[in-house]
Amino acid sequence: MFTAKLLPTRAAASAFRRAYTIYSKNDQIYLHDVNGKIAASFSKDPKDMVIGYLNSKTMNPEQFQPNKGFLKLLNSNIHDKVTEDFTFIMEAGANADTYMPIYDFREIPRFGRTPEVDSIFGYVRVSSDGKIIPKSYEPNEMYRLCNGAGLVKLSNYMLEQIQEAVKSN
């Protein structure tokens, strides 16, 4: 019996070459080689808005160059949509009548603990009945897209919102 083994041609093999790498510490992040720099993004498409740039795949907060446009987009989305994020809706129930941090998921704080200041996107006001007050979000100027724990990580809901938003920008 004769068995044929099909081998891809060079052209076919290059057509299947992946144009991104997934960041090992955070599977939400795609890394693209763009003009000799590494662009970090929430999208597989390197043309979509990026989080920022690195000189190498080694994450170093001091060398990370954030995209200020992305941070503005992120804060705008949190401001408009945090009241729909189940993670923070549940947390608001335990934080009635206070300001509650809206934080990054790089290092999720233990219950009742406040996250590190450079991992807090901003704060929302929570009503006395444990509901997030709409449009009360205020950004934290000390937030860092890349810190010692790695690159930004979002809740599942906010990830979906941002992935949609970066496509249209």
C-alpha cells in the first residue's frame, strides 16, 4: 500500500505564520513586532490600538512606553460601563456608602483588602444600598499599565468592551 505525505510549500507555510505572541503572564495580551519594537495589545490585529510598547519581550516597567490614547480609552470605558461589570457590582454590595477601587486583575486583592495604588484604575462612589452610582468613576493618576506584576489585566466583561473599542480606534 502506498501512502502519500503532503508537505506544505514555503508559500503555504508562510501564509500560516502567526503574527503575534500571547504574553505568558496574561493570556489577554497579544504581543506584535512593530518596526523593531514589541507592541502590547488586547487584539490579535497589530493595526488596532495598542496598550503600549516595549523594546523587548522582557517586561520592564521602566522601559514600557504607555499609549496615552489607550489609557484615555480605557478610563472612558470604565466610566461608562463599570455599572454593568458583574465583578464590581458584587463587590459594591460589600462596600456600601463609600468610594470603592476599580482595580486591575494582575494581582486580585484578598477580600476586604485595598489593591496596590498603581493597580487601581480609579474609584467609584457606592450608594448606601450597595449600588455603584452611575458616572461616578474618577481615574487614578497613579495607575500604571505596566508595573512589577506585569501588564494590565481586565475583568472578563471589561475585556470584551475594550476589545471592541480598540477595533474602532
